[in-house]
Amino acid sequence: VTGLIDEVAIWKRALSAEETALLHSEGLPTVAPDTGLIAHFPLDSDGNSSDGGFTASKETDVVYGSAGANANTGTSATFNGASSVIQHDWSADLNPESFTLALWAKSNGGAGAWNSPVTSRHDLNPDSQGYLIYDNNPNGIWTFWSGNGTVDGNWQQLKGPEVNLGEWEHIAITYDNEQEIK
């Protein structure tokens, strides 16, 4: 993405609408042990998780220390849209069957950019696994993609709201594997 990213967190369950609303209002994920939090990436000074033991395997052209999404979030990471990347090697632990992924993003990318603030993609053609959030399309909307293995049309898309360029937006996606609900 061209812009800023702050407070990325992944849970091993689908959070309720009330829980994601609380994340939006408070800005930070709760770290109580019973929440199912797998990893929290504050992005204050590096791309490593603060609580899940995940260390970035690659960090390129990311600038830390920009103003965060709100008074509760600390600082954020700035991405230039061309070469900036924080990469973690594929981990099944970061890709549970049911999950919630939440983050703050401030996109300057605009329509047609196909910028992704978070991508967990494991392509083993024809088997596609993982999830992506895009600021994309000619429409300039947020989209959520999920890979579901070798089923035809294995990258399924869910269209979200319009991207508000230059504004902090809280993005939360959930997937409940048991109920097959996004």
C-alpha cells in the first residue's frame, strides 16, 4: 500500500461485531489470554509481533515512527507503494481455519492501485490458500480475497466499502469456518 499501516492483529476465531467495534473505538487489540489472539504487530519500530513470536524475514524501505491511527495506537509504519515490504514466511499458525484480521490503514494509493496492506498468500498452483486485503479495482474499494484450496474459482472476493484516501480506516475481516461465513 502507499500510505500508513498500524496495529495489525490476527485471532484464531471469528470475533463478534461488538468485539470488532471495540477494536475500532479503542484502537488496540486486547491481549487477554482467552481472546484467541495469535499475533499483534504494532508496527511502532519494526515488523515483528509483540506477543506471538513472529519475526519478519524481510523488511525493505519501511519507515517507522509516523503518527498512529489514534491516541491509543502509538506510531505507525509508512509504505512507499513501490518497494516497501514487511515479509513473514508462510505460517499455518497465522492462517487458522476461523480467524479475524484487524488493522488500521491510511491509503494514499487510490483506485486501480491493487495495493495490499496485508497479504497471506500461499500459492501452490492450482492450490491457493490464504487471505488478502486490497485497496483496488477501478472502483477504489476495499476487497477481501480468500483462497480455498483447489476448488474452481479458488480466490473468492468480497467487496467492501470505498477507500477514503488519506484517512485512517479500521479494517476488520472475519471468517467462521464452521458456519462458512465471511
